[in-house]
Amino acid sequence: MSFSILICLLSGFFWAVFDLTRKLSLKYIDSKVLLLLFTFVQIIIFLIWCLKDTFYVNIVSYLIPGIVLIILGIFSALLFLKSIKESDLSLTIPLLSFSPLFSSLFSFIFLDEELSKTQYLGVFSIIFGTLSLYSNAFNITQIFKSVIHITRNQSAKLMLLVALCWSVTPVLDKMCLKHSSINVHGFIQAFATFLILFLISMKQLLILQKLKTKHLNLIFFTVIIGTFATITQFYAILFNFVPIMESIKRAIGQFSAVLFGSLFFDEKFSLQKIIGIIFISSGVFIII
């Protein structure tokens, strides 16, 4: 297995665990505070990295995609946290598998990255598997009706919007990384996000004083895992086309969502979910 694929798999694993711990953490903390703590830890790590290693940034070329990325990142992260808090993990996270389709379009427009016909088949296999998760039975009629089920579910609609946003963010990341090193890019994004969130969530920070040690440990573990997920994704998009990275990441996320949903939240493990996972996994193998 090549290093480029390995780093995608590693990134996908970290994001899957991050999805789980975020949902668990949201039982005890506001979504804005969780995101604020996440960016605070990132600031420390990326600042140390900048001090210990070389860095560069062409601020003129970086500015526009960097600002758009900050705004889009905050908006999509808050939507994501709201969605997973209010609905089953196994029925919301799989909707992010639409992001490889969206990212293939955006990466073609902005980065001139084009997949082969076989790889596009893999992307559609992932999407087909996701639709089957929402179907009442495994037949074409019910699978197409699953689109109706998605549009009637508020959390599902929010997650589709997140998928659209998150299909753009790695493209913007890759555009930014053409004009900066990973460490300074991570620091700029984390610092700017932290400042904005701090201004809108200062009062909610008081809740941290009331949390038990075990809950604080869970939150700390969550932000550390999220930081590893972010760093490995930066490397993954440097060595791979964005749609390939997104497809691998999302497939791992879908499988983990069904597994974690059953283990930690007593979500039903149905035949449709098993079939969906098979199609999603097959799509990844086709893409690789």
C-alpha cells in the first residue's frame, strides 16, 4: 500500500473517532464551546510547530481562499455538531459520503483534478450505498424513495449542507497550501476561528467549571483526536486528489458511524445498513 493511500486511511480513522467523541461530548458542552476548545488546542500545537520548524506564507495569494475557508469552516462545523446531536450517528454521518461527488466537481473547477471513469463509478457506488441506508427495502423504488426520507429529515438536510461545505473546504485547503506551509496554514485558520468563536460564546465558557473530571477528559481527548485528524488531512490532500481523499475518509466514516452507533447509542443494525456499507466499501476499493 502506498504512503499516499495510507495517510488517507489514517486521516479517515481519526475523523471517524472524532465524530464519535464529538457526539459524546455534546451531552455535556455547548457546540460553540467544543469548537472553541478544539481551535485553542490547534493554536498551541501549530504555534509550537511554527517555532520549531520553518514556515512560509504568501499572504497576498493566501488571503482570499484563507478568509473564505475560515467563514465556511465555522458555519459548517456548527451545522455538523447540531446535526449529530439531534439525530442518529448512523443516519447522519453517511450523508457526508455525498462530499466526494461535490468535491470531484469543485476540484475539477479549481484544481484541474479529474478522476478516471472507473473512479467516478466508485464515487457513485458510495452514494448508492448511502441512499440504501435510508431505504425501507433493498429495491430500486425504495432506494429512490430514500431521497424523500432525507429531504423530510431536518438533521439529514443539515448534514447534506455540511457535505456541500466540506467538499469545498479541502479544495480551499489545497489552494491555501500552494501559498503556505502546513504549520502556518493551520495556525492562521485556528487562530482566526478561535477569535470569532470567543466573541460569540464567552458566556458559555462558564459551564466548564461545572463539569466532572471524566467529562473534561472526554472533551480533551476529543480535541486532541480532532487535531490529529486535521493535520493528517492536510498531508492527505497534498499527496492525493481531493475526491480520492474524501472518498476514503467518508467510507471509513460511514462504516464507523454504523458500528459506533450500535455500540455506543443502541442504534439499530439493519440489513439496509449492512448493504449500504458493502456498496460504500466497494466504492472505495474501486477508487483506490
